[in-house]
Amino acid sequence: MNVTQVPALDAIARLGAYSAIIDARSEDEFAEDHLPGALNWPSLNNEERKLVGTLYKQVSPFEAQKRGAALVAANIARHIERELLDKPKSWQPLIYCWRGGKRSNSLALVLGQIGLRVAVLEGGYKAFRGAVLASLPELAARLSYRVICGPTGSGKTRLLQALAQAGAQVLDLEALACHRSSVLGQIPGETQPSQKRFDNLVWNALRQFDAARPVYVESESRKVGNLAVPDALIAAMRASPCLDLQLPEPERVALLLEDYRFFVQDPALFCARLDALTALRGTAVVQAWHDKVNAGDIETVVRELLATHYDPGYARSIARNFSQYETSKKIAPFDRSVGAMAELAHEILTQAGTANQEPLGVPGP
């Protein structure tokens, strides 16, 4: 028999050594979260899983197991026809299901009988999830961070992207969360991942960083949209050195109009999102913003949002939450453009570790 049970920690340490990682759970389970790089080969698809579960509860476990076995056998046959016929004998997959039970072992048994060497994740996804949560605090604590601070519209995300392009280690939590981290931050057409998936994505990013080099990250709050940043990570970020990104207000307004172009193109969507601020700003203020948006004066609304909502909130929270903000180094691109951010990123990486007190990107007197 060519099937080996592998403990979760051993499997995690060797993820890159397997020819493929196969998730034998249903499509919905896979979508909620899965191991990095996993392929979905459902032993039972969504509807089949519901059918077998109903038989188990309403008829008998025996009838459910018979029906389930027929469905699993047919699905395994289809997976082999579709995915396996061109694979060499040296192809070695890691297979898992929810708890490392029948769904993964059924597939592993057939592939092992073919002659492949197969590993089954002991304890399944549940064990992997436990290992991720257990290791996140240590992974977060072993790294050093440089926190990019700055009010809304200052270009923090653009700078992170420029730093990544320049070869820096970057943790873009908003990209992982599919959200721009504000009441208006939900991106049309994009759904946030589950909390499990977000935790996994953060874990997978952290484990690949070199602890000898800093990780650049934005000054996020504890939540990015509906998702919570792991406690150990937010604590490490808040205790880290800060870079204070500064951009003049006209550039900030222009940047926001570019990055939130979907609001410019869909005034009704913008007004619907503004309604979320009614409890904080009052019906009259929000209605006045509606009127300006519908009149095409979105720039004024953006400017007022910065002045009355975003900037005051940022000023109250940044120094309170980031302990090294008061001693942060001031950085400023010459404008909001991608080229300016690239130049600033180059300066940051060139001057990293120096004692230069001049604001980066700002000429001295």
C-alpha cells in the first residue's frame, strides 16, 4: 500500500515538496478555505453531500453509505480520467478532506492501488486550520515591520505596490481582504473571503517572509471590512516604526477620484454607500452629499468627507494605536502618480537603516 498518513505540521513543512495538493471536500467547503495551492477534486459535490446527509438522518446510515460509496466511486473515476492519465508514476499528491476520513482516504486508496505514492493529511483540513491558528502568533512576532501611515487618499496602497515592485517585502492586507478598509471600501463585484480564508492568506504570506528583512504594511485598524486582522499581527504592527506618508489635499482628492472611479461612474452606488454614514453625520449632511453627487459635484463631496469624517477619525486613532507614530519619519512623493511612488519607494529602500532625518522626497531648506 502506497498511502501514508502525514501529521499536519509535517505536511505544512513539506507543502512545496508534493506534486499536487488535492482537496477532496465539496466546492463550498473548498471556497470557504483550503490549503495553499490546493486543487478541488470533490469526492462528493455540494448536492451529493446534502443528499447523503439527508439519507443518513432520514433513512439510515447504511443506506447513506451505500449511496455515498456509489457517488464517490463515480467521482473518483471522473477525476482520474480528467486529471491523472498524463501523470507519471513519480507524481506524489497530498490529499485531505475535513477530518482526514472517508473522502480523502477513498481517493488515496484508489491512487495508491494504481501505484502512486500518496500522502493523506492526518486530521484533514481541521488539523491544518488548528496548526495555522497556533503558528500565527509566532510568525507575526518573528518579523520586523515598517508601517506606512497617512490619512485617507495619501497613497498608502500605491506606495506599498511600488515597494513590492522595487523588491521589498510587502504585506497588503487590503488586497488579501478584498476591501479598502473603510465604510466606503467595499469594491463592487468583489466579495470578501471568509475569515478562515483571510487567516490562511495572512499566514501563508507571513511564513514566506525573510525575518532578516523588514515587512512593509499599511496602518490598518483591527478590521478590514468584515474581517479581523489576527491579534498577534495587529499588536506587532502597532509596536513598530512608522513612516508618515504626506500628500497635499488636492492630490489626495484627485487620487481618491481615480481609485474610487466606480463611484464617479455610478452615483447611485455612491449615494447608497454614503447612507452608512447617516448615524454618524446626520440625515441632513448625508442628504446634502446626495444632492451634490447627483448634481455631478463629486469632488466637493470627497473633499468634505476628508475634512469631516476621515481626517478627524484618523487624527484621533493613529497616535493612540501606533506607539511609534510620534517619532515617525515623514515621507512625501512629489505627486500622486505611480512614477512618484516608485521614486519614493526607491528612496525608502535606499535610505533604510540610515539616520537621515529629512522627510524622504521633500527637499531640505
